[in-house]
Amino acid sequence: MTDIRALTPDDHARWLPLWQAYLVFYEATLPAEVTATTWQRLLDPAEPVHGALAFDAGGQAVGLAHWLFHRSTWSVGAVCYLNDLYVDASQRGQGLGRQLIDHVAAEATAKGSPKVYWLTHETNLTAQRLYNGVAERTGFIQYRKPLTP
């Protein structure tokens, strides 16, 4: 089993390469301000955003998960949204993604959340194989309307 633990301020140099690899995987770019703000939110106990790193036996960070809690009109307890899940390509297929999902589910359960949910891209078939084994596919389709501030 991999060691999975909450992010600490000392983890920035471990977290950042995984975060950047995750963005490359999804062919996304973000302004440096967004990455810096995300890191600060992950560390701020007043924020509903949380993060964890997974470490291999040698102590190398090889995966990350970010999740947040939000209110829902469909439950009393805040639901948990698994915002980001990433496993280093060299570690895939070894159960680390499942362990990270289980970690988030345990954190959500401890907070009294009635569910954990997440999205993935329709082309990410590898992730879907994992997700189909650990969760229910709801059939909902996401729509997004970009807004100009």
C-alpha cells in the first residue's frame, strides 16, 4: 500500500511537478496566478478545498488528489467533489488511483458527506475502467458556459 497523506507547506516542490503533469495530460494551461492560488487554498484550513499526495516506497510523490466540499440542494450534509486525481504514468495500473479515491472517500465519510463524485473526460478510457469499478456512472452530461468577468 502506498502512503497517502494531507499536503503540508513543505510539499510544494513535490506537488508542483505532479500538478503540472496533470495539466499537460489534459492539454491545459493555467496562469501562474491560478496555480499559486490553488496551492494556497489547499493549505488554508478555512477553505473547503483539500489535497493529498501519494508516495511510493522510496518516498517519491507519485500521485495527487484534490477535493472540496460544497452544499447541495439534494442533501443536508455537504457533498464531496473529487476535483483532481492524477497518478504518475510510471505508477499507473498498480491500484494507486483506487487508493487515492478511497482516501478521499474516507475523508468525506469522516466529514459526514453523503457522497463523493467526480468528472472525467470522455476520451479518458483508462480512468473510466477504474471508475466503473469503484463508482456508479450517473449518465449526466456536463455543460459549461464560460463567463467574462
